[in-house]
Amino acid sequence: MVHNYTNFTGEYIKKVTDIDIAVTITTCCLSIIGAVIIFINLGRTYKRGDHISTPMKLLLYLTIADIFSAIGFLFGAIRFLYGDDISPEKVLACHKENDSGCIAQSFLTTMSSMSSFWWTSIIAFHLLWNSTDQNQSGSFNQSEHARKDIQMFVYHLLSWAVPGAITITAMAKGILGSDLSVGSGAWCWISACLSDNERTIWMAVSGKGWEILMYFSCLGFYMLLKFRQKCAMIRSRRKHAQVDSSTPLIPTSNRPNEDIRFMYLWLIELCLRCFGTVRFIMAAIKRHTGYRSVHYEEVDIYLMHFQCFGDSAQAFCSCLIFFGFR
């Protein structure tokens, strides 16, 4: 239910500057270019008949989500160049006429961002799940193929259906709209016309909650994976010592370098998106406790400058990691 909240609480201040818009547009363009480079490289690999590993396929799906995020953020930033329809007065008036462009952009970026969180978590989980796979020959029987097909189907179901269901529900309930950059940058997200509780809940349900869950789950997957690798190395050393101590030690893991890079995707997303997460927590505390710091607005604005870069830079950074630095 959308409420007509027209009173200013200090939370609604026009924060987005021309520099923020320029940074967002530039980063989005770089991410779109980076995503295209990833698509081209994977396409060339497929045409050559080379095997594309499952983690690389997961990176492809992650990049699809990230390029849609970049396109949405780009549209939102361009929309901010025409700022007459996004002034605090007009947004908080909560007219019955909906801003279809703002809602469409919010729908696209909300769903794609959640999908990106899911694919990042799934990549970390997949590496952990397959870390003890002893089949290195590349030949699989029919049951193994069926298992992998089911596994991929579940990955797609979680990464597209769950964000889609949440975003469609939010749009149907009139949740999406301009938030006057409270928790976002030069783009729309959750309508500022909601009550305090609704705004916090929907910001968590439609993005930040999944993002924070991704950070902790990927950290857990990463630690378990490193623990398994350490245990495997210890077992290999003991076996080697029992067989022949004069033979050079063979590494227990022959993962290619790009597989190792997959383990750090979540760290990159953490570094890029932590500014928005901190802003969300700060806004929620201020909204529900009434705590006001004299430096709150100043800190929030500085964090938003970094958020305008980080939230739309994932595809660009992924391109640099996998195809820029070899």
C-alpha cells in the first residue's frame, strides 16, 4: 500500500550531482563493453570446439545479469539528466500517475541485481561442491550428465525465478519507484512514498538482504573450500612420504588459474557494493531509531559517490579479472 507522505524528515535531500551522473554513465558503459568482451571470448572458445568449463558457463550467466544491471543504471542516470520529474516535491506528492520509466528501470535493476547476487553465491557453492570431484578424465556416463543437467536447472531456477517473483510482486504492490537516492544513486529503486517500515523491509527483501546473505554465504563457502584444499594437501604429503620421499611432490589440485579467480568474485562484489550496503544500514538506523549525527549527511553523500561507481562496475571488473590480466 502506497501512502501519501509529503513531510520532509531530512532524509530527502537532492544528493545526486552531475559528477555522480557522469561516473554512473561512464561505469555502465565500461561494464557493457566488458560484458561484450566476455561474450565474444566465450563465443570464440565455443566456435573453436574447446570445452567451456561449468564455472565459465556460470560466469556467462552472471555477466548476463550484470549487463542488464548496467543497462538499467545507465537508463536511470540518463533520466537524472532531466531532473524535473524527480524533484523531492513531485516524488513525495505521490500522485496517482506513475512514472513508468522510473518503475521500468527499477524493475530491471532490482531483478538483475538480485540475480547477480544469486549467481555469485552459486559460483562459490559450485566450486565447493565440486572440490572433491576426482573425475579428471572429462568422460561422464549418462547418469553423471543427468545430474549435471539437474544441477544447472536448479541454478537457473534459483537465480532467475526467485528474483523475478520478488520483483514482480514489488511492482504489483506499487513498491518500485523513486527513492530520492536514499539507498541508491542516480537511479530509481524503492518508492519514497512508502512508510518507514515498508521501505526498510522492501529494500532488504528486494536487494540488500540477499546481498548481505551473499557476503556471508560466499565467505563460508570460501573458508570451507580452503579447508578442503589444505586437508587434501596434507593427505597428499603423507601419502607421498609413505611411497617415496625422493619423488618431487605433485600438487593435489590442478585447477586452472581461472578457476582460482572464481573464488574471489564475491570479494570483488563486496568491494564494489559495500558502499551501498553501509548506506542502507545507516538509513535504516536513522529511520527507525531517530539517531541523527551531524556528519550523517556528509558521510552518506561521500558513500553515494562511491556507490555510483561500484554498483554498476561488476561486469567491467569481471572482464579485467578473466580476460584483462592473464
